[in-house]
Amino acid sequence: MPRMLDVSDEVRAEIGDEEAARLLAGESAPGSYDCTSCRTPGDPEQERTSTVLFIGDETAVLAFAHAGCLPSQVVQVTEEQLQGAVRAIGGDTGEPASAKAAPEQAVLGVTSGLVLISGELHPALVVEPTAPVARPGSLGAGDDFLPLLIEQGFMPLTELSAVPPALHGWSVLLAAGQLHAVLQPNPAGGRPVAWWQAHQPLQVTDGWRSAANKHQRVLMFAAPVGSIGRQPREDLLRDALDKAAANGKLVAAALPLAGL
């Protein structure tokens, strides 16, 4: 059965025609994979599959995703993010881009939604990495995602009964009605830097944008990998947030808007 693999022009330009041909012929693609977006299994012989190339400053890793989750694309990440994720799972850090089955990479998944707190709807961003996040420089395989955010000022939640406190220096960048980045203070001083940046600006609903305009801030919730998942409806997203909070796996802060 032919492989239902999609290699976009931009991915082909990075890996070369020869490697792309090997992928499409099934010589170097995995027989199965964990989707880099939703983390559930996939099979390129049974369902449409996208090739996703993560590129740092010096390293590149090819991953695979269900075509319904992500299109085939090139995603720029920092070298620290790429290398740190590889170290966190004990993978190889020195290989250039190849089409071999890639180890899990900790990519931040960001979902927008409206969250009801004290009878009022608030615009929210829910951040969940796709793999455990190790502390920079750590050789262990632990997950330090929440401790790192708590050190930055995010507050642990046990329930969603009140709006979390504002976090000074952090903000959410909206431009032309689209979500572009979450900004954090620059350790060297000066302009804020991107903690998370969208590969392509993310669309938000009119209701979300209206609520953000009303409150002039966005609630950011963060949970470790496997805590929230991809929820198709806002009520299910809220249920997942409540469960993560009850299990001690949720931190949050209110971030002002950097633009609208």
C-alpha cells in the first residue's frame, strides 16, 4: 500500500529531493509514529501524514503528524528548546536533519478559549508541551515545566474560582486580531522577548477577541504534558483545566495585552 505522506515544498527545500524521495518511497519513514501535535499514534500507510521539520540554530529534527492536526511545514525553534528537548529524553543531540523516526520534541501547544470564572467569561490561553520539559542544562529526564514557570511568577492553582494575579513584565501580543506571541521580560534588559511565538499567527474567535478587549488582559494557564490534551469544545477544555488544578498540575497568571 502506498504511503500517504505529505512533504511540503518548504520541507523538501530543507531536506533535499533525495531525502524527500526516500521518505515518499517508505525507505526512511517510520512504520508508525506518535503525532507531534496530538501525541496519539499514527500510521503513514493507513492515514494521511504530514512531515514537520523543527529547525534550531544548528540542529534540525524531522517529526510526523496526522495531516488533520498539522500541515507539512518547517517550524523555527530556538536551539536551546531543540537541544533541551532531546536531552530530556536521552536522545542524540548531534545529528543533522534526517528522516529517521525522531525522538519526541517538547513543542509548546497553545489553545485559546473562553473560561467562565465568577459568572464572567475571560479570554484564556492554555499551554501544554508535547513532551516533558527539562531544566536547561539538566541531563535528567524529569519534567520541570511547572517549577520553571512558578519561578517566573506563575501561581499554582487548586481550583478555578478566581482570576489569577497579574504577572509583571509578561504580556500577550495580539496584532490585527491574531495571536502572535507570549512575551516575557528580557534578562538582559530592554525590550521583552518571546517566550512562545506562533509559527503563523493564530486566529481567535470574535468572542475571545471581544473579551480580551474588554478586560485588556488574557489568562494564561499552563500544565505538563498529558494533563489537558486536545479538547474540541470549551466546556471540555474547562473540565480538563478543573481536573488538572485538582491534581496539582496547573499554574496560571493574568497577562496584559501588548497590542490588539
